Amino acid sequence: MNIAVAILIVGFIIFIHELGHFLLAKANGVTVTEFSIGMGPRIVSFEKKGTRYSLKILPLGGSCMMLGEDEAINDEGSFNSKGVWARFSIIVAGAVFNFILALFLSLIVISASGADIPKLTAVDEGSPAAEAGLQKGDIITEVDGQTINFSRELVYHFYFDPMTEKSVEVSYLRDGKEYEVSMAPYQVTRYLLGCIYAPAENEPAKLLEISTGYPLERAGLVVGDIIIGIDGTVINSGKELSDYLDANPMTGEAMNITYSHEGIVNTVTIVPELYTSGYQLGWVYSFASEKLSPLNVINYSFKELKFNIVNTVKSVAHIFTGKVSMKEISGPVGIVNMVGDVVEQTSEYGIGTTLLSLAQFTILISANLGVMNLLPIPALDGGRLVFIIIEGIRRKPISKDKEAMVHLIGMAALMLFMVFILFNDIRNIFG
């Protein structure tokens, strides 16, 4: 089931990408020899006005094959007979359509569920945030010169640029007025059990994720187990667990944790593990979505698109600089695994929540595909754009044989990279 859903999502995104090429090619008078949905042998096909339309057996993506795209053909309808800007628009249209898809889905998701506004839900007493005057209810709008629109943006900001002892410049909104403060983070050492749960008031303290090698995993707990007691204190909800741990900070002393596994109650003794989280400001912000007005839905949909594009660009840059490990890159197998996680974590809340979560995931993948295709790498759209731009500057095309050779080498390199990604996915899942 997860594989089928992942194939449909990726296939649809690639189909939209190829549709962009197709529509701009037709608009510029380029002959499209074949436009197909899927890959592999044809199931059904027909020809109309010089274009063969095909449905192929594998529901993964599609293709837009244009006359004279990779060779010099003396024909009015050939790709290379068109001007620089016509060819530029055709090639760039694939990524643009991916961005349009991401924007359209953002409108649906944000209209239905709202946006995660970075509103403070708590400020630790005596913390840098408290000393700077921040209060519960303040909305963070900027950190170190970067505009912040979503709570996720705060997470990614400090992921790409971790806090140090250096002061952090923060702008925030309170009662419609914006304020600016400077805060010096403090270093925090804390203990962890190695889990993630939702601190919801009306939901049990169900474990959503368990970190490998941490105390809960070593004690035999698994995702889906429910914490129902700690050292004799009954825990009825995720919020009660959160409140208990706030009131009783973990140390290196043993804890007796009672949990339910498939209806069977067990108690284990666990020693929390020392974990230095680095520097903190002493604030907590909400990840809950807030409903927005129709105008703000449109506004935040564009912001959602920008957020995904910018994060993809930053991720690529950090891969090349070594700040992001190659182990963190996912390919097709990783996508299937992530789809499975989305479905598993949302299925109990109903089909509507699952569909919205899958739409949110599709926004991420579509924006990623758009950005990646624009990278100036041979065999990708970005690599073709480089040759078109060079031609526009020098007013003379580069030899098609030379361009074809460059793209062939690029394609071989991409194939090797995909093999690495496949190996990486399998290692991350089973390793």
C-alpha cells in the first residue's frame, strides 16, 4: 500500500513536470513527438496532430519527447530551430509547474488546517528570552535577519545555523506592534529517554518515535507503546507526561516507567542518558496550526512555497559544504518509507488528516524536484539551461555533439549517484 501511494505521488509530480514542458513546447510551435503518462511499454496510445499520446504500464512519471531536442534537425517544428528564449521557457517550465503544484496544494492544506504560526507557548523563568522581555503569546517574526513565518522555519534556521554563545537578534510581534531584542543563549545539559510523543491534553502519551541506542529502545519499548506511569505517578495523557517531566527534570537517577504494549502493562527501570543539547534561549513555541483568513491563506501559501524552495537550496549548499551528511539524503526507497510513516502516524485521525498530511508531503517533494531540476548539472534541465544561456550570451550555439557528450557524462554520473542513494536508503532503513 505504501509503495503504491509513493509511486502515485512521485508519478503525479513528474507528470506535472513533463506537462509543463509539453504545454510550453506546444505554445512555442515545437513538435512534441510523444507525450506519455507512465514509463515502459505502451498500454494505450493514439496520435493527434503529430503527437503520440501514450499510457504506459509503469505509473511512474511521464515524458515529453520533442523533435530535434538532442540533435540538429532542419525542421520548423524542431526544438533547436526555436529562439533562445523560446527554448529557455520550454526547459524551465517543468520546474515552474512543480512550483505551481506545490503552491496549489499549499492553498488546499493551509485553507483546511491553517499554518504553524511561531507563537511562544512558554518562556522559562530566568532564561535569556525571559530576561529580554519575551512573553507567552509573542509571535517570532525574524531571527538574525531571516524572516520567520512558520514554527518549522525556526527549527530549520537553528538546524542550518546552530546557536552558539553569540547573541541572537530576534524580532517579535505583540499586540500588533513589533519589537527587537538581542539575547545571549545559554548552554544546557539535559538527560533524555530517547522518544518523541505528542503532548496533547486528550490523547494518551503514545510514543511516536524512539531513538536508536537510547534508554527506552534499550529497555525494549517500541513505537506505539503508551506511557501510563512514572515512579508511581499515573500518566493519563501526553500533556500529563510533559507536565510531569517539566516538574521533575530528569537526572542520572533511575526511573520506573510503566507502559502499555498492545494492552499488556509492563514496568521497566530506566536510567536517563546524559545529552548536551547545546545552546538555548529558554522559549517554547507552538507547532499547532492556526486557522487563517482567506487573504492570509493566499499569503501563507506563497510563504509555504518559498519556505520549501529556500530549504531545498540551503540543504544542497550544506551538502556541498559538508554541514549536511550524505547519509541524510533520501531517494525512492526513503520516500516510500516516509510515506509509510505519514500514513501510520495519521491514520487514526481519519482519512481527511491522512490526505492533508500526504498533500503536505507532496508539497515538499514537488518543490524539491523543481529546485533539483534547475541545478546546473548536465542531463538535468538546469544543465540544458546553462547551454542555452551561453548561446544567448555568445550569440552562437555550442556544437550539439559536444553538448550531447556533456549530458551523456552527466547522465552516467547521475545513475551512479542514484545507486548510492538507493544503497543509502536501504542502510538508513535496515542499518
